[in-house]
Amino acid sequence: MANLNHLLLFILFLLLSLLGKQSMADDVVVRAGIVLDLNSTKGEMAKSYILMAVSDFYAVNSNYRTRLSLFIRDSKGDVIGAACAALDLMKNENVHAIIGPQRSTEAKFVAKLGEKAHVPILSFSATSPFLSPNHNPFFIQTTQDDSAQVKALATLIQAYGWREVITINEGTDYGNDLILCLIDAFQEVDVRLPYRSVISPSPKDSDILEELNKLKAMQTRIFLVHMCASLASKFFVLVKNSGMMSEGYAWIMTQGLSSSLDTIDSKVLDSMQGVLGIRPYIQISKGLEDFERRWKTNLTSGKTNYKTFGLNLFGLQAYDSIWALAMAVEKAKIENSSFSKQNASESKVDLAAIGVSEIGLRLLNTIASTRFQGLSGDFYLVKGQLKASTFEIFNVIGQTKRIIGYWNTKKGLSKEVDDICTIAHSKSKDNLKQPVWPGDTTNQPKKLRIGVPARDGFNEFIKVKWCPRTNKPNISGFSIDVFLAVLDMLPFPLPHEFVPYVTKNGQSAGTYDELLYQIKLKKLDAVVGDTTIVANRSLYVDFTLPYSESGVSMVVLMKDNEKKNIWIFLKPLSWELWLAIGAASIFTGLVTWVLEHHVNTKFRGPPDQQIGTIFLFSFATLTSSYREKVVNNLSRFVLIIWAFMVLILTQSYTASLASMLTVQQLKPEFVDVKEIKRNDYFVGYHNDSFVRELLIKQLNIDESKLKPYRTPEEYDEALSNGTHNGGVAAIFDEIPYIKLFLSKYGSRYAMVGPIYKTDGFGFAFPRGSPLVSYISRAVLNVTEDTDKMTGIMRKYFETQTTCVDGSAEISTDSPSLGVYSFGGLFIIAVVASMFSLLIHVVRFLHFHWPTSNIVPPEGSFWLKLIELVKHFDQKDQCSYPFRKNESSLYPKISPDGFGASASIDDKQKHSRTSSEGADNVATDDDDEIL
């Protein structure tokens, strides 16, 4: 019975085996080629991943009707070897797809062969951005090309506030292609590439050291490395040996090198401590953990010669590429995988003998539409390229890679891959964990080395004080506070340190020009202080916009004006105005006399007395001290207008004279540099400044007549002593210094003469520095903020007073008041007088024309005019004052005598009597005559 059971089991097993063989015989086998550099670590690793991928795929999908049959070829690590291997696979093995090759240079030629034979080429490690499927339709990148990482790199560099980066790449297509993409990305964020270092693919140690020494002498300390792992292993060891893997340096690796660190020896990693890297993020999944366990089992069991235990991105992408190809073969429902031959040839490398895959195009389209969740992440092709994913940023610490953050196109930088609190497109380093930089420090490298002048005097602008305990400088001043306020306005952090420009004993190391030249020598990154923007300095540095007033002027000693001008009382009014006032006074007196003569006894009498009355009355009206009262309303109107005019003139005269008597108490010793040059007087200037060159070249002052000074106290002493007592006649300096000096000694000195144009104080940076535009915009924001600038100025210039151009303030030739200033008043007065005179003449003619019967009607006009003048010279007996006065001198006429005509003699006698008694007539009444 037992034997029968064994027999039945044997028969059943035999039947199942026969059925299995029949099923395998029915499977469609699709031939695929593998092109790898089997002598490289990456190639050996990729081969292991590919073999595991085939095994795993058909273990999971045992029911698939298609099977991949792999043919592996060695590219020997060069373009020709890869091309020969691909050609052999297409011509002799009739493969319908090829996985590989590894390098971009190899993939370019193989892609052309694939296009000719209609064979899809799937590359899991060729990352050149110029291997575009648009130009190579049968080429598929199952990895992210290098252009996907450039925005992440640019954001990372921007986050740390670095404005300059030096790229170091290998001299191959792989190394060069990425740099072209980086240039565009860095320009968008205003990051400058001052130098590009290219390392030969097979360099000598001496060649690398020579290049490192060149980099070490440069100003920039931020380096971006883009090279293969084999070259990087040699490069970083030499970097550490040259002392460049220390504090103050920053090193960043691109995606290709970062993803290959598992292939690098641990001794090499020891020389890369503090380096930052960026690589695609791989999400941990159950399938990935299971694969990692089996991978390590294979390594320990000796099933592979690959010695590294960590998973590798390119290996995982090779694994996913096999799965994508196997899925596409099944989805394409291939029944017959034939390969048509166009030309028969026995040569393995005959290009003309390559056939055409009949299923290649269908297979290509199917691969392009395949999507699944692979070990490396979401396998999703967009136009023949793997879609960009999230990048992780790590820091090499020991033998591990510590993740400090992530980047993707939507969120920007974030500390966690699923951080929902991060704002969109974040560019702040605060969203990254604190890295450990080279030199085992958390201090961010590449602080700007900012030079500051150290000197005695005018410490309100820059003051360098050394701490006796630590011997470190404490730098303060107006210029420093403005610069710090400017930094607060920047959209990014700007780490910096101030470096005083001093010798070993703490003294100033040179002039301002020498300090600025240190930027060109790349010993300093910038200069902050009271540095003036001038043309010759701009030849080797770039200045920001100025943050202070501009110009150079002259300050001189003020002296008492001992020679008083005895005629100064005449200076308030010009001679033309004096003459105009005199003429107006006489005119007003004459008009008043005409209006009052025949109605007012005060304006009658002998001719000489009347002329005296006219002139006396004219000038008496200027002081309102005239005794003659007017009785005519027209006269009163004229005098009211004249009094208003006199009031304005006297007030203006008094104010002008008072100003002259006070301001002219002090006057400058000199107001013009020509006077100083003509007398060969000594001139002072601010030591170590550009003013010396201005005096020699622009003002043509003899160099032997120049004396340098440092402090306001020295300025005061030199000006007080004068040019004949060891001092100077004047000191030339920039306006900010002069204002500070005058705020302390302003009562004794003044700024005079013209202002020679300069552009004020500015901050200096290397030529072409991208920081200049940012700093200049921030300077505008700070200087336009009145409250902020006022607060800074009060802190250092609290006692400073406003100083205007001294030539205007202390001029000894103050302008006199002219006729034009009072032209309106004169016009009003003249018009009023003429109007009154016209009314009076019209009234007089109305009552006295035609003349009396003495002149016959047929008499000449001149006789009538003479008679009219005689009437004007006579008293107006009809006027109220005269009627009043005469009523007290003559008796009333009886009714009997009413209408009797008096004789001519009686009339003349009466006239004489009235005239003779005019002086006895009281006129101190308020009677009016119109």
C-alpha cells in the first residue's frame, strides 16, 4: 500500500513537470541587453540589482506570458566600448531593449544606435540634461537628470546668504553639462560664479594640489563639487591635506556624487566631515525594507562581490528599470519578438548590418506610459524622463549622512518631508536643521570679512576699541550702525565679521585707498566706514549708493570786524532807493502845497517861505513831525497813502540795519581759495583721505603748503594759530567732517567757499559683486526712513547743529534794498497824488474859468492862463477857514450897502490887509475844505 502511494505521487509530480515545461515552452521570450562597466564598483553593484530585479519580478508575476532574457556586456568604461557592446547586442543578439550604459558620454552614442535600430535605451545613471528624449526619441532616462537639482542647489545657497560660489567639476560632458544649467539657476537668485575649476578625469595628485592652492588664495570659500565618486575619493583626501576642510569653508556635493557615497571608502568619508549633499529622497516602504534585508543577506552569503552594505540610488533605479521593462513587455502583448535584418554581415560592428526591431516602437510607447511604485519611489515618466521628486539635504558626520532638511518645488525648504507648517517656496535656513560645518563647528562658514578703518579722530563715524581681556576689537560708530540697519533690510542673512585695518601694534595700516585695495587683493570681502565714493577708487571696487551728504568744502577762522563802516546807516537801502524816496518826498510836498496853497494860510507867504515850507513839509512827513496842518480832504488822502508808504520803508530800513549791525560783527579771514593761493598760505586737510589729491590736482595748491591733521582738536589748534604761527589759513575736508567739527567749535569757525562735488560715503565691495545691488536698495530704504536715520544721528551727533553754506551766512556784502522791492508802493503813492491833484484842478477850473472881465474875451489863451494863475495865488475867500477868519476882522455890511460895488482900490486894500493879517489868523481848528 505504501509503495502504491509513492508511485501515485511520482506520477503526479511527473505530470506537473510536463505541464510546467509545456507552459514555459508557450512563454514569449523578449531579449534585452545590459551594458555596464563591470570593472567599476557602480557597474558591479548595478549588475547585482538587475539580476535580483528579474528574479523578484517573475517570482511575483509568475503568471505572465512574457519573459525577459538578459544579455550582459562590458563597456570597459569608455564610449567606444559601450558602442561596440550595444552594437553587438543589437546585431548578434537581436535585443529589443538595452539597460544602460552608465555614463552620459556613453549614452549619447548608444542612444543614436537605438534610434537607428528602433531599440529603446533605458539609462538609470546617465544624468546629463542634454540627453533629451526630444533629440533622442528612443532614449529613456529612468533617473532624474541633473537639471532637476539646480533649483534645489540654488535655494540652498540662497538660504545661507552666500552670494558667490566656486564650482569644481570633472572635465567631462557629465561635469560640464550641469555647470551650464547652474549658471542660469544661480543668475535667477543673484549668486555669482567668480571662478570655475575643472579637474581632469584622471589627474595627478600634483595637478589637484596646484588647483587647490589656487582656490585657497581666492576670496570665496564656498565650493560646489560635481564629479564622479572615483575622482571625488582622491580629491577630498587632498582637500583635507591642504587644510581646506577646516572652519571657514563650505563644501556642497551634487546629486550624482551624493548618491554614490555608499561606494566610497570610509577613509575618504573621514576627509569629508561637514560636507553638505543633496540627493533624491527615497521613501521607506515595506518592499524596500524587505529588499534591503535580502540584499544584505546576499552580501554576507557571498553571492555577490559587492562589499558595501548600504542601498544605492542608482542600483534601486536599475532595479526599477528592469521592472518597468518587464511590465511593458507584458502590457504590449508581444506574440513574436522578431528583428528584421536589412543587410547581412558577419562583422559584429557593422553599422549597416543593424536590423530593426519590429516591436521596438510599441515597446517604447508602452514603457513611456508605465507607472508603478518602485523601490526608488514613484516610477513616472514625463516626456521620456523620470519626474522630479523631493530632494533630501544631508550633512556628512562620521560615517553617516545626517538629514538636515528637504526641498521640493512646492514647499521649498523644510525640516521634515511632510512638514505642513512650512510656507510655500521657503528659502530660509531656519527651515533646515543646524549642520556641522568643516572644522567641527556650527558657525556658518564664509562670513564676509569686512575691513574697517582704524584711526584717531572723528570717532563718531568709526571707533575701534580693543578689549584688554580678549584682545578682540569692539567696533562702533555712525557708519557701523547704518550698515547694520542696512543688513536688517536685506531679504537674506549676511554673516560677517569686522576686521580693523591695523598693524600688529594696533596702529592704522595705511590710507583709505590702501584699505580699499585690499578688496582687489582678495584679502577683504568689503569695506565699511567713512569711505568716500570717488572715481579712481571705482577702478578696483564697486560702491553702493551713498548714505551721507556729499562734497568737500573749506573751513576758516572767524574774526571780529574791527573796521566799522561809518556810512553803514546808508547801506540798508540802495542809492537808487534813497533817490527815489527823496524824489517821492518832494513830489508829495509839492502836491500838498498845490492842494493847500489857496485855502491854508500855513502854505502862503513870500515865495522863499513857500519853497521852504514845501521842502520842510516833504521831509518832515518821513518822521511824522510836521507842524503844518492840512485842511483839504484831498491833501489828507495823499498824506495817508504817503504815511503808509513811509511806515513800510522805515520798518524795512530798521530791520536791514539791525541785521547788518549784528551779523557783521564776525567775518571770515578768507572766503576764497584764490586769496590763499595768492598769498602762499598753508592749507590743512584730513590725513589719509583723498582730499590731498583734490587739493593738488584740482585746486593746484603747492604740495609743500599742505599739512595733514587727524582730529577736530588738531583742526582747532591749527586754525587758531594761523598760517604765520605754525598753523594753517584754512582746512579742506568733507562736509560730514566739517559739520561735526563746527558742532564743537562752530562759534569760532565757518564753512565758506564753493562745495567741490563728491558722492558721499558708501560701502565698498568687489567689482561685479551681486551684493552691491541688494545693499544699495537697502541703503535707499534706510536713508529714506527719517525716524531711523534721525535716531542714528542723534546717537553720535547729538550736539550737532545745522550748518549751511558759510558764504551765505557770514557775507560782509549783504544786499541793499532796492527800488524794485518797493515799486508797488511808489506806484500807489504817485497814482493817489495824481488823482487828488486832478480832482483839485478840475474843481478849480470849474469855479474860475473863464477868467474875470479884466481880460477881454477875445484875449489870448496865455493871458487867460496868467490871469488863472493869479487867481490860484490869491486866497479863496469862499473857503470856510477864510470866511471864518474874516468875519472876525470886518463889520457886518448894512442892508443899505448890500449889493454896492467896491472900488478896485478898496478891493486891493482889503486884499493887502487880509494878506498882511494872515499870520494873525488862528488855523488850529478842524475846518475842512474840499
